[in-house]
Amino acid sequence: MSETRESIPMPSPDRSLFVENITKSYGGGPLVLKDLTLEVSPGELLGVIGPNGSGKTTLFGVIAGQLSPSSGKVCVNGRDITRLPASERARNGIGRTFQVPQCFFNMSVFENLLVGARYAGDLSHDAATHSVHDILERTGFRGRGHLRAGDLPLLDRKRLELARALATGPSILLLDEIAGGLTDNEAAEIATLVKEVNSQGVTVIWIEHLVHILTSAVSRIVVLGEGRIIADGEPHETMATPAVRQIYLGMEPDPDA
Ligand SMILES: Nc1ncnc2c1ncn2[C@@H]1O[C@H](COP(=O)(O)OP(=O)(O)OP(=O)(O)O)[C@@H](O)[C@H]1O
Ligand SMILES: [Mg+2]
């Protein structure tokens, strides 16, 4: 058992992520990630989009360590972490949310965050409690930490999923459809929160189907199609490329483009 820490880990704004030549198949089936290489700079807020089944969540699993790639490497600051278990990667600053929320429904909001802070954040009880109070404030749960997670409306459940990931003290945060199912106004609130987190030094990679929310929040978008990166760049330019219009949006390329 490793020693607990007495202070809240600050995000390390110098963490770069390099995903190199990753392939992945499930149980010997077809490749769902095909020689995928992606570099994310320290402090970036990167959006990821792509059709259903294009491999977005699988990529997160490979980065966060829930899944082993069939080949390829995942490096943080040049250190190869491909063989580290997910728990170890969480302790080393990789946090994630899940497409299907993973919170403990019968526990309070506060307790949910405490679990994350003590486990992945590796904090003593006092430091974890302090950290959790800080995150409750930042994520809109001031005075509401006692609420049962299972009773929260959808927007708060999404906030909780984000707060749980923050409780682990991430330097690199992976968000998997954190705004899925929300109204435009609610999704915009989540986008504001994500931008705040990013401005505090956390590198963010954000998968979302709500393209207009994503394009207004991020500085770069990567588009996945059938396990490959089919476009990568400034959001509006990227969305306008014929490959994206044709493959992702199912639109015919504009003959005048
Ligand atoms: N546990 C699994 N076992 C077998 N195949 C899987 C598993 N998880 C995902 N797949 C398959 O891998 C491919 C990529 O799935 P993935 O969930 O990564 O896509 P996605 O881009 O996140 O899709 P969505 O937008 O629907 O969330 C799909 O064909 C999917 O059916
Ligand atoms: Mg997915």
C-alpha cells in the first residue's frame, strides 16, 4: 500500500500525451483502432468526434488503461505507460469520465468524490476532504454534497461525473460524452465548466456528439472514422473538410468547396 499524501495534487500543466501507432481488436475480432497516432500538447483542450462505433471510447480505454492495445504505445511526457494498470495511471494524473456514468447511486455526492480522492488521488482523509469541498464549490454542488447521487437530475449527474474525475487530481482529463442527453443550455453550462477546468492547467480531451458545443469550446478537433483519424485541426476548418462532411455528417461534399 502506497503512502497517502497530505496535500492536494496540483495539475501538472507540462504533461504531454503521445499515442503512437495504436491498433486494437476485441477478442481477435476486426481492428477497431487502426495504427492510430495522436499527439496532445500540454494544456490543450482537444475535441474528438466521429460516428458511432468509430473507436472513440476504445481510444480512451487504451489511454486510461482499462484496455490493452493490440500494438502501439501510450506515453506521457515521454514515459511509456502502456503496461501500467488503470489505477496506476489514475495516480499518475490520467482521469476520465465514462459514457455510462459510473457513480455510486446510493452514496451522497460528497461520498462519491471522497472515494475518488482517496483512491486515485492517494490522499489522507483530511487532505481528501479538503479537496472534495473545493471540487464541490467548483462544480456547482455548494451546499448540496449531502444529496444522494441516484436522486440527481441529469445535468447534476453529468456534473458529478466530471467532479468525480476531478477528485482524482488529473493532469490529463478524458471526457466521454459528458454533455450527452442534455439540452443546449445545459450542455453550454458543462462546456463552461470544462473550459474553466482547462484554464486551471488540466489538459482535456473531450469526446462529444454535440458538434456545435464542441466547436465553440475547443481549439482543435480530431475526427475518427472507422478507427483512423480522418481529420485533425482548427474546429471550423476541420468540420468543413470534404472527408468530414462526407463520412461524419453523411453529407455529399460541396462541389464548390
Ligand atoms: N467490449 C467490447 N467487445 C467487443 N467489441 C466492442 C467492445 N467495445 C466496443 N466494441 C466495438 O468496437 C467498435 C468501437 O466501439 P467504441 O465504443 O470505441 O466506439 P465509439 O466511437 O465510442 O462509439 P459511440 O459514439 O457509439 O460511443 C464498435 O464496433 C464496437 O461495437
Ligand atoms: Mg463511445
